[in-house]
Amino acid sequence: MPGLLAKKLGMTNIYSEDGQIIPVTILEAGPCKVYSVKTKEKDGYFAIQLGFGVKKEKKVKKPQIIVYKKLELTPQAAIKEFRNFVPDQFKIGDEVKADLFQLGDKVKVSGKSKGKGFQGVVKRHGFGGVGGTTHGQSDRVRAPGSIGASSYPSRVFKGQRMAGRKGYENVTVRNLKVVKVLAEKIL
């Protein structure tokens, strides 16, 4: 199985057999419903679409409600497509649960980073600031300094690091180890 949708519940520590503290992230992984099965003959590639979470029917557009009723499924908060799987293994309406993970498996986790809002160049890009705090330069301590030439080319280049919105980006962490799986327990 190439993937599973989950929701982060929090973080904690657990102890290994030799007494080491392991920081862990607690995820509510599944159950995810199979919404669509794509095949090589029909779509040109193998994939499945999984849905996770609950979405109120009044927040779903009418054409989508018709599709959900035709499939005899309830609206889900998130639907994602996962490729590269055995095509005959799943059919529409099946549930995929967290028990597909084993202790010690390596997983790749993707999600949104925490949003930090509008930040200056020191916090956003790690600039050191300009000048000192004496001789009339006290207001320029956390300023970016020069942002471009004033003669040729008299413009600011694209991609110049400046103040702006920090965080809330797609982040992927690879080779995380599954430490414990509680497939039966629902939080």
C-alpha cells in the first residue's frame, strides 16, 4: 500500500527497551475509504483515491453530493490519490486502516508546516542585520541592507530574499520509523 491519510494529534515521548527516550508524533491514521480505483486500461495508470475525515453535507457542492450518493459513500474532509499499488487489491467502499503498518517500517510523511505569519528578514532568512546600535543607526539593526544596484540594472532581481510570510508550506520528511501501532484503539 503506497499511502494513508492521517491527522496529527500531538507529540509525546516513549521509552525503548534499553531505556532511551524516543520523541514521537501521534497520528490518527485512517480508517480511509476507497473512493476511486484507477486502472491502466481506463485511466492510463494504477492509482486509488482515499478519503479521510468527515465533512458536513451542507458544505459539499451539489454535483459532488450526486457522485457520493451514486457511490453510496459519505462526504470526506480530504481526498488524495495514491499511485503504484496492486490494482485488484481494493474496490470502491473498502476501508484501509492503520494495521497495514508494522513496527519498524520506514515511512514518508508529508504535510503543511506551521504558519508563522509576516516575518522580517532576520527571522525568515537568518540575516545578521546591518550596522551597530550607535551613531544614529539604531533603527537599522534588523533591516535587510541593500536590495540591489542603483545604476545598472536599476531594479530588484526576482527571488531577492525579503520580509514576507513564513511557514505554511508543504514539507516532506522521509525515513521516519514506525515505533508503535494501535490499530484497534480509536481516540
